Amino acid sequence: MKTREFWVLFFPSLLVMGALLVLPLVRTVQWSFEQVRYGVPGEFVGLANFVEALTDVRFGRAVLFTVSVTVVTTIILLVGGYIIATAVNRLTITRPLVLGIMLVSYVLPNLVGAVAFSWLFDDSFGGLANRIIEAFTGNQVLWFTDQVPNGILVIANTVWSMIPFAMLIILAGLQGVPSELKEAARIDGASSFQTHLHVIIPTIRGVLGFVTLITIMDVLRMFDNLIPLSPQAQSIGNESIMLYVYSVAFADGAQRLGLGSAINVLTILLILIMLIPFIRGIFKEAKAER
């Protein structure tokens, strides 16, 4: 492909990416150093927005809750996604049907899926899961007003909506594992568990790293699913970072765009910090394959 042809094909995409990603990012960084309200020119305040965010107890609780949900969800998705992918990989005729059923939770919009999921635990809408738990334990769980049960509810919904993605990516990786490696492990006397631990998992390490990257980025930005799942998020301490940003910058006429932008910048830094080990691993693997 000639250079001119390359730029003719590439420039429209570059223009769209710049308009949708680069310019908003530049404006966010700019506003993070300013006091900004709707219709009023920004006033430079230096690091005041960052200081206010970092000293706000509410922001600290939001970071703790978001990171905790992210870590727990990522672990569950990696383990559960691998187990389900291994089981699905053994299917033949029924595989398309199983995949189609599992993908329902993934293709649903987050808000719609979260509302439907919340009905399982809300007695006002039947609360099937809640009634089953109460029948076996004899206790009524306050899923929407108690911090720990509500956190479990949020994690369960996040896993339910994202596990099809993790399963599909891992399944693709499993199908790329050479059968010779598995046969050699079997001949050497390795058990099924040892084969997975020492042969298959190291072979698809890059795939697992990719699933981890996407999961961390998605869960750290969770927002809309908390609206039906955690209606009292602020009062019980289960407010996500993005929900906190929305409350500060937009809700109730707050209009504190400068503080909201500063929190967004801090969130980007948090995401980068959590992704550093995985990004380094991917680069090392890519360098080793050259």
C-alpha cells in the first residue's frame, strides 16, 4: 500500500478518534486545574481540585469500594470463565445453544440487565432468589440497605454480565492450544489438573492477561448498574468513583466540572497503576516471541 493510500484510508479514523477521545481528554485535564461551572469561563485554581478530592472521605470510600469490587470480580471472572470455557470446549452439538444462552446477559444493556437482576432480590417484584435464601436460612437479607450484602449483589451482577465475555475469549485461547502439548503431558503421566496448571494456562497466559485488562478497565468505570442495584450507595458507602463524579459534577445542580474532571484524571491514573503489571507482562511476552 502506498503512503498516500494509507493516509486516505487512515485519516478519517484518526479524525474521529481525535474528536471523540483526544480533545475530551485534553479538556478534562485542563478543567481539572480550574473552577468551572456551566456557562461561566473557567478560573485557574491550580491543584485545589485534586487536594479537595484526595482529602474527601467520600472519595476515599468510593475508591475503596470500586477497587474492592474490581479485584474480587476479576478473580471470579478469570477462575469462573476458565472453568466454564473448559466445559464448553468439550461440547460438540450443543455448544452453539449453550453459547447463545450465556450471551444473553452480555448483550443486554447494563442498566436493563441490572434492573432485571435486582428483581430477583427485591420482594416488591417477587424476589425469587431472596425468598429461596430466606427459606433455607430463615433470615431476611437487606440487599439494598446493608453495605456487605449490597456489595455482594453488585459483584454478582457484574460477574453475571461479564462472564460471557471472559468465557468466550478464554475459549478462543483454549482452542488454540496445540493438542500435541496436551498429549505429551498425558503421556508423561500428568493429571488433568496438572495439565491445566502447568501446560494449558501458561500457553494462554496472554489471553488471560487480555481478559484481566478489559475487566479492570470496565469494572473501574461502573456506573449505570449501581442505579437500580444500590439506590442508597452514598449513605451505605457503596458508591463507585463514576457515580461520585456524576453526583459532584452533574446531579442536583452541583455543576462542579473542575472537581469532577480532577477525579476523572485521578481515576485514569488509578486505572494505569492497576494495569501496569499486566501491560508489562504482555510486552515481555510479545518481545519474547520476536
